Amino acid sequence: MDFKFTILIPVYNEEANLIPVEKALTNYLKNASILTKVLFINDGSKDSSQTIIEDICGRNPNFDCILLSENYGLSAALKAGFDHITTPLVGYMDADLQTTPEDFELLLAHIDDHAMVTGIRSNRKDRLIKNVSSKIANYIRRLFTKDGIQDTGCPLKVMHTNYAKAIPMFKGLHRFLPAMILLQEGTVKQISVRHFPRVAGKSKFGLRKRLVTPFIDCFAYLWIKKRTINYKIKKSSL
């Protein structure tokens, strides 16, 4: 089949969420506006996530999986996904179902005119400390990147694959995906999406990973920004 869109689902110890994720995704794939497939990236889970993922892929022909040899982190899991997809469009959402795949349709409606369309979580259902720390982290990141992105932590994103594959990934870069698209002179549009409470499992990002680590990563981004090369070919005989 001529798939146009791949949804990446990074997974780390999400055994309790995977069957609900399967149900949400299979329902979405039936009604998706373009032919869509799913790729689970298991980032070295220590629970039974891999067994469940393999069962899901076994009964759903449009689902595939990658198992990383150990826990490398979210940015590495996304890079593995970007490296292995072949569809012209790629999306990303978390396995905790705090966003819904149905809202990919809101983003896909604008992707023809932009390199990336990213969600803004409206009426967030997280704990107060998580909401406040996220707002602080977004504010600090915007000071460094000047990207104007309100909610870079929203996992619901759609990108043109050629832009995604060109991102120079480093640990923590998942927080800078829109900024990295802008460095490639691509445009980014922000769209409000729904947000839901986490019903199972635990968040993998504590206060340090939401505030201290992102602040340090801002300096890595500034180095990349200074050293980024963009070029346009005027003529070629290839």
C-alpha cells in the first residue's frame, strides 16, 4: 500500500497504556484522511511492553515496531523512528494517550503549507507543578530560540519527513523540534489540540528533566544554530 503518513509512538514502560493506544490508533486509521501506518519505538522498556507491542503488531498489519537495545531517551527513540520511516509525512504522539490521534486531522489540514504543524495543549489536565514547570521551561526556551512556540512539549506533531531526517539529533532535542525546523528555513504552524489526564503509568519526566536539563540543552541548541549550514542549489547536471 502507498502509505503517506507514519505515526511514531515512543514507548518506555507503558505496558498498562498499550492496549488503549492500540484501540485509539486502529479507530483513527479507519477514518484517517490519508493512508497511515504506526511505528512503535520501544526505548528499552523493562516491563512487558515489548511482548504487548509484538502482539499488537501481529494482529494489525499497518503496525510495526523497533526495539532499542537499551533506554537511550526520547530524542534517540525519535531519531530511530525518523531514520527508519519511508512515508513523506511523519507524526509523533506519546503512548500515555494524553493526546488523541484523532487530532492529527487538525494538524494534517495545514501540513501542505508548512514544514511542521505542532499542537498546543488546551485546558491541560496535568498536576499544577507539571503545568507551572512546563510554562517556565517554555518561557526559558523561547528566550534562547526566539521560535515563538507556545508549547514545545506537546507531543502531537506532524512534519514533512525530509525535514525530520535532516534534524541533527542530540539528547534533549525533542524539546527543540520546531526550532530545528525553523533553522532549516521551514515554517511551523501551531494548532490547539485536546488534552486528557494520564490514566495509567507514570510520567518519565521529573522536575529536573523539565527545568534544569532543558536550560542546559538551550546552549547546545545555540551552538547548533551558529554552526548550521543551509544552501540552495541554483543549477545541477546530476
